[in-house]
Amino acid sequence: MTPATTFAGRKVALFGLGGSGLATARALIAGGANVAAWDDGEAGRARAREQGVEIVDLTSADWREFSALILSPGVPLTHPEPHWTVARAREAGVEVIGDIELFCRERQVKAPGAPFIAITGTNGKSTTTALIAHLLRSAGKDVQLGGNIGTPILDLEPPSETRIHVIECSSFQIDLTPSLAPSIGILINLTPDHIDRHGTMENYAAVKERLVAGADVALIGVDDAFSHAIGARLTERRREGQRVYPVSAARALDWGFFIEDRKALYREAGHGSEETETLGDLEGARTLRGAHNAQNAAFAAAVAWHCGLSCAEIARGLLTYPGLPHRMEEVGRRGRVVFVNDSKATNADAAEKALLSYDDIFWIAGGKAKEGGIEPLRPLFPRIAKAYLIGAAAQDFARTLEGAVTYEQCGTLDVAIARAAEEAALSEAREPVVLLSPACASYDQFANFEARGDAFRLLARELHAHAPIAGESL
């Protein structure tokens, strides 16, 4: 835990008692603050009481007593309208901040030079964050990983000069962190997202820009127009001592970090191509397939380079990265057949990345469909050997696939994986892939995408444990 001592002896309001809210309450109490916590749901309040957190009905509280409102990131700050607690805080002149802001203030007071790597973007944040942590840990660094991925930031060990915090930041968290100033700030990419919470794409991009604007070293993707504009603006206006680097997975750059021929490269400004440094090779990195993962790897290699890792350490870390669960996770092999769990792909855009990353695909798709279905994936249908349809979306998906892809109505995941495994083993492909990338939510048959992915992983391993099929050897 990181005790939040900067509010010691003062009274603060805290709204939102989910995982990060409870962690924040514990950290504030450990740091000596007087916490008045509230949640609109009785379940959250009950969990907090069990952990010794004082519950105060903020609807009838005297807000002039509070030094701050600590708001959970899932609670609207501005759009579609400010949450009622935000309105009450502003009426009383009380600042509204989040848990990452508490961490930043603690770092500034206790260890201002502590390495702090903050990662944001629309897509790829979690993989990039986890990959950075893996590279650094593989090189023997003391790493704390959390934020918007996994562990709440205040549940991590405190900042110190020798401990590296690698923190994923959502736009909601950035919006609640006015003093955000990481050692290394990363903006991977920007596409329209969370517009309901930020009002416009411009507002959303402006929030993301704050993370890299405050960084000592800013690594900014240049493969989309919004991020490219932010990079150009920061390069022109960078403050004294700040370093700004472009990062690309789409093309070679005159300078900066980029991917070319599946290699992570760095070229210093003003140097020729013959002086380009190879940081690592993605060719054998099975968990980093696809253009989207090449972008993630480019950023991770850039961070590792800035943290002093050798090229050999970076290269080794890229090859040994295990991947994140449910994101193009290779969960088993049966002879030539590879089983890939991409249950996190709950819409067509997410499934597209997996379909682009493999050939000879025996595709398991379906569930609770999102708007637009799988029609956007039509250009990728030639990569699919056969589709195995499950869940509520099966009929609609069948209509889309009709005449373009051979398909089978399987109903449930266990039937689909058994049929896909059998037919993949009979194919003449060098490395057929049984791919769960549903392009659907899971709620018709599973509690969440994690439960769906866990079921696929278990079924794949059970298949592996049984006798070979179609003459294949394990």
C-alpha cells in the first residue's frame, strides 16, 4: 500500500466504493486522513463498513468541512453532466481529484525522482503497460504494475528512487489528476471513444494530451491524425528539459522509435539510416503478432531503452512476453493446431485485429451481438477456413457469412471448439488456428468475457490431454 499522507489530519469526501475506491479509502486512512465515504449502492457501502471505512451520507453532509472530494474514475466529472457530488464540491470550493492524483502528490513529497511511467491511448494500453513491466522485470528491475490494469495504484508499494511504477491511465483517471507529471509519458493512439463522457473527440484528445504534456520524456504515436498533431504541438512547444519522441509501427521514421521488417528500431535525430539501432526482433515473439502489437512493442522497447536496458535485454524480453489473458492468448497446441483465446474481442473492431494476425482460421464467433455485427469484417472473410457460431448472434452472423464463408451452427462453446479442433487437424494448412474471437459480448451464455475465455482455455487443454485426432500427435 501507498499511504496517502498529504491529507493527514484533514477531512475528505470519497465517492465510489468499488475496488479502486476502497483502496483509496484504505490509503487515506493509513495516511492519517479523516475519510467520509459514500456510494449510491448499499453493496459498496457494506463492503466499506466491513473494512472499517466510515460511511457518511454525502447528500446531507456539510461540504465546507471537506478539503477534497476523491472521486472514482467511473463517475461522470463533466459529461453528460457532472455527478451530484461534483456539483456539491464545486459549490463549496472543494477540489475534485482521483487516486492517481493522490499517488502523484505522495511521490512529489516523498520521492520526487522516483521513476513513474504512465501509459494512455485508446487501444493497446493494457498490453503496452504489461509488456513494459515484463521487459523491466526481466532485466531485474523493481517494478510495480497497476492503475487502470489490475491493481489500484494506491494498493501498490510506495514510490522510491529505485522502484519503477508502470501505470495504465484511462482518460477518466487523467481528468482527475491535475498534477500528472510522469518521468515517461506514453500516448499510443487516439480514435473516437468515451465521447459520452467527454463531449467531443477534441475534448477527449485534450485530456489524453495532458499525460504526455507533463512528462519529462514524451513518447507519442504518429500513426493517427490526432496523436500526430499532439506530437507536433509538443515538439514545437516543449518546455526546457522535456524530450519528445515520435513512435510508429506503420512506417520508418527519420528519427525516433519505429517498427520495420518486424524489428524495433531507434534512430537519433540527425543520424543516417546506417546508424539505426536495433532494439529487438518481433519475428519469434508469438504473443506479439499483428500490427497493433507491433505498435505496443515499439513503445515498450522505447521505454526500456530510456530506462537503460541493453538491446540484448530488450530483445530477450520481447521474445519471452507471455501475453495478457484473453487477448490473442495462445492457450495450447495439438499437433499443428494452435488454440488462441481472444475472448476480449467483444466487437468487430477488436476481432479484426486477431483475424489480421493469422491465416487458416477456424473461427469461433458469436454471443450477444454489438451494433453492426460482423459485416465490417467482410474483407477478412478469405482468411477464415470455417466459422463455428455460438450464442444469441448465431443466426445473424450466419446471414452475414452466407455465400462467403463456410459455417456451422454450434450453439455452445464446447461443441464449437470440438468441431473446430477436429476439422483444423484435417486441414492441409501448415499451422491452422482455432480462434475464439467472438466479436460479441458474453452475457448471453457467460458472466463476462473472462469467464468465456477461461472456459475456452480449459476446453483446449482438455482436448490436448485426450488422444490425438485425425492421426495428429501431441
